[in-house]
Amino acid sequence: MKKGYLIAILCSVISIVLFTECTKKPQVPTKKTFPMVEVPVIYTDPQTRAEYLAMHFWDKFDFNDTAYVESATLISEQAIADYLSALPYASYDVIYKGIKHTLDMASQNKAMYIYFYTVMSHYLFDNMNSPLRNYEFYIPVLEHMLASEHLDERRKARPRILLTQLTKNRPGTKATDIHFTTSAGAKKALYDIKSDYTLLMFHSIECDACKELTKAIDASEVIKALKNMGKITVLAIYPGPEVDEWKKYQAGMPAWWTKGYDHDAEIDKQETYALFNIPSLYLLDKDHMVIMKETSLYYVEYYLANMLNLPMANTPVNPEQTVQN
């Protein structure tokens, strides 16, 4: 075969290949969406629907699809936020199991696992302004991290410290006693309070959020109703060292509140309470058992209104409502 003929054939083949490649339709990346599960129609009330979602929210999600930790992170982050927003309506046992089950599935892929616990940490703990911030929900995340083979001991150091702090004064346990001094110099203690409920607020002096919370508690119709029935004590504790400044500050707080400062700095020195944020709000029962820890006034009002059949203007959101970020 002549050399010129071979060259002609080769050129023809190259031309065909180039033409084929040029006429191919461009590859458009598949648009990612989150594959939602459907809650069976037999689950009609908020609790059973939330408990189903706690365990089955991720049934259709591909934890090995790395696009969800790369180009589609906004979709996966929104899904995690939606998942966490449904949990408060379930029982804690199911919430605990659901979060660990979710992280078990995420553990199939190291990158996905790191992404999931990072986003959960952001919403449940790190972000002070997150409406989903919940230390009780964060406990199973920390426990899972400490047991994970994906994390070395160095990366487990912070979760270990946080878990120790967060397990103090948990709901269902008796609150640690607080010894305080009033502006008049009287020495008192938390356990001295005899009331059906105690709303315990830790506050600072130069703190706008503390002032706003003080006004909100004082204006609360639910708190006023319990006060009139003699069923609640509001205890405002200042855990800092600036006593003279505190005396000036607390004079502007509601007169019927019980107010004091931590005279022996027990909270700081003995770390009896882990105060990650100020102000910090606890609700206790008559035996000083913790009902709510690091909670919002809204949830306190909602709980008390339901317990005592008091009117409550606002109602909780649907457990499947999307959380906007």
C-alpha cells in the first residue's frame, strides 16, 4: 500500500473523530435535589410524624455521592437543617437514636461524615443565633464523634471536653445548688426557693441581650399569670466579679425577682454550670429538677401554658416546615 494512500485514510479517520466529538451534545451536570421521604398517612399527629422523620429522613439519600459535600453543599446543608427542625416534636429517646442513626449512615463515607457532624455542630452548638441551637441534641453528635474511627485522638479532644460540660445539669436531673448574696447582703441558695417553678437566668452587666430578655420575661403574660398564682420564682444570678457594678445594674430589674451574685465564684471555680452563652435560661420544677436547659423564653412559655392550661398566643411550627437560612 502506497504511503500517500495511508496518510489519506488516517486523515479521514481523524476528520470523522473530530466531527463526531464536535457534534456531541455538551454534557450538562445533573441538577441535584434532595430525595424527600413520604411520611405514611397513618402518622397524623406532630409527634409520630416527627419520630418517623427522625429515623427515616435520610432513607433515599446517597451518602456516597460526594457532590453533596462539594458542588451541592447548599442542598445537603438545607436538608440537615430541615431534619434538625423536625426533631423537637419527637421524644428525646427517638431523637437520640435518630441522630446516631443518621451519623452511622454518614460514616459510610469519611468526607460525608465530617461534613455532617460539622454542619450539625454549626446549627446545634456553634451558631449562637441559630434557631436550632440545642445542647441536648448535640450530645449524641459528640458521643458519635468520640466513638468514630474516622477521627484521631487529636480531633476528639474538643468533643471530649464539650461532652463533659454539656452533661452537667441536664433535663431530668437535679440542678446543682447555687449559693448567692443579695444586694442587701443576705446569703441565700437556690435550694432555699420553695416554688412550683423556678425560672433561672444567668446574666451579665454589659449585655444588651440580657436586658432584652429581662424585659421579655417581665412582659410575658404567661409568667405574669404564674406570678399572680404564686407558682413561679424568677432567679437572676450574676456569676461575675464586678459586685459594685452589679448592685447598680440589678436595681433596674423587676422588684419581685430574686437577684443575687455568686459571692464565692463557685460557678467559675468549680464549673458547676457550663455557661457557653449569656444570658442563659433554665426552667426548674418544685424539687429543683431541670425541665429545660439553655432554652428560649418562647419554649418556657409554651411549656408552662400547656401544663397549666394558660392562653398562649403563638403555636409551634409544623415539624416538616422548611428552615430558611
